[in-house]
Amino acid sequence: MKFRVERDVFADAVAWAARSLPVRPSVPVLAGLLITAGDEGLVLSSFDYETSARANLNADVSEDGTVLVSGRLLADICRSLPAKPVEVALDGSRVSLTCGSARFSLQTMPVEDYPAIPDMPTATGTVGSDVFAHAVAQAVTAAGRDDMLPVLTGVRLEIDGSTMSLLATDRFRLSQRELDWSPRTPDETVAALVPAKVLADTAKSLTAGSEVTIALSSGGAGEGLIGFEGNAPGGVRRTTTRLLDGEFPKVRSLFPSEKLTVASVDKASLIESVKRVALVAERNTAVQMAFSDGTLTLDAGTGDEAQASESIEAAIRGDDLTTGFNPQFLLDGLGAIDQPTVELAFTQAAKPVVISGSVEDGAPDPGFRYLLMPRRLLS
């Protein structure tokens, strides 16, 4: 194997393909990056039995071949290289890498022990890359992080014709993001439970091109795959990941159909007030929020401990109400909203609040909603 490639293109592709390599692989070869040089140029691949990454890029290939080298080491080396073309060649059981006057020699790993990388499923449709990345970033706000509840560490991706919905919950909060996309068939209806961390990382990494292709396979329980493909400098990048197994809770019904108290508040002011008041809130205690007479009053701290109170303007429709929330969960939801004004809609103090952005004519944003459970207030 022997090839020559531009340094920036190579370094970027290596970093992308190596980003999901396991820190403590179950077998040593899973820490490797598979490099294949052939008629289609250069292909860099990684796979840990759950998630695969494949980067195709243009290169001047003089000898075909395939090698497996330490992915993290190669990524570190590429980041340090000067801005000159990179030449890579297989020399016996080692790979030599030359860039200007810099020379490296890497030990290869047994290619025959590397697992077969799954094929990309059949394309289901396409979506704008920037729109998709932003929608995923909003949705994963409420995804669970407890591996003891693996179903809640995923994002439920639902496709119904030209509408895509992203849902996530950790039992204490719930996010819902809807967006338009272009399905391969107009009556496409499918759902998948995608690991939130992989989905967020993948969506963020595929914004170089204008579109992302999403591909879903319909394997049996625990056997389904989802694939993502997008253009990047120098070539095409693809990721596949195994879908989570299990039944995602039926959460859509948690969004109430009625609103008895609705408050519209400047988002920036509310975020800053919550941050200040929360400084004196003990761990796992709520920040109290009282809505009355055009004012939102925030309080935290009790008894002999430090206390804080702050009031900001709020346009309130409906009955007065006092409730409380986990301050970090509240800030997470507020930070995911795009609009400068947020709407907080309540049915009653002991029920969840629905937070959304306020758009034209004061209507709530139909694209993103964040539901947050209240916390018990200390007396």
C-alpha cells in the first residue's frame, strides 16, 4: 500500500473516523483505524460492534492495500503534522508516514482479526444538515444519561411523511422537536430509537455538506441499524449505529391540551436570574417561582442558610401560581430555545410546565417544546 494525500484533508478525516473509538476496547483491534487504498481513493473506517464510521477521500494511490493502525495515535500524529502533503506506505509489518521532514513509523495490527463493517442501509430520505444538527441538539437536552435505563438514553426518531419528530426523556423532563424533511417515498412511516450521544455527535459532525441522508434498516429486535451520510471536504462520510432495543414510553400524551396559567418572559433575563438565585440553592433543591401581578419572583435558600430572591417582569395570563423546578434542568430547557421570549404554560402548580419559544403574535413555537416536572418546595 502506498498513497499521497493533502495533509488537512487527511487529518480531518482521520480525526472524524477515530472520534468514536473505544477508550478501553474489548479486543485490541477495535482500537485500530482501518485504512484501505484502492480505485475509489482512500477509505478510513472504524467499528466497535455498535457504531461504525467511514470516511471516503481523494488521494493519489500508487499501490493498493489495507492496513490497521492505532486510530488515536494516528489522529494525534496528523494533528501535529506541518502543512505539507502526507505520504503513507506499508513497509513490512510497519506503516511509514512522511510529511515534509517529519517521519513516523507505526506498528500494524492484524487486519484479518478486524470485524466486518456493516453496510449502509437503504436511504430513507434527506434533511438539511444545519437544521438537523440544531434539532438534534435541542432534542437531546432531555435524554437520559443513566445506563441502567438504556431505553431512556436514546432519542425516538419518528417519521411520518414529510415530518420528522425527535423525542427524548429522562423521566423528569421531556423534549419534542419537529422538523420538515424529504422522504424517499411520500407516505414513509417509521420509528427508531437512536442512542442520544451517537446521534448528537453524528449530526454535529455532518454539517459541512448541505444535506444529510438518513437510512434505516428494519431488522428484528435489537438488530436494526440507522445510517447517516453527508459530504465533507475531500469526500463522503458515513456513520451507522445499532438501534436501541426496548419500548420507548408513550410520552406525547404528557403534553397537556389546556393552559390555565401562561407567562411570557424575556429569555435572557430569566436565564440570568435563575443562575444568580440558584447560587444559594442546596443540591437537589428547587428554585421557587411565583407568578403574580405581572411579576415573576424567584427564590432559593431556606432557614439559617443563604437565601436569594429576584423579580423580573412577566406577562401573565390566568391565575396566580407558585411552583419550583430543578434549576439546572430549567436552564437546560431555556438554553435550547431559539426565540428571545419564552412561554411557560401551566395547568396547575403540581403539574409539569411546558416551555417553548414565543413566535409571531405571541404564539408558542410549534417546532420545539420542553416539558419539566416540578420539584417539591421546602417549607
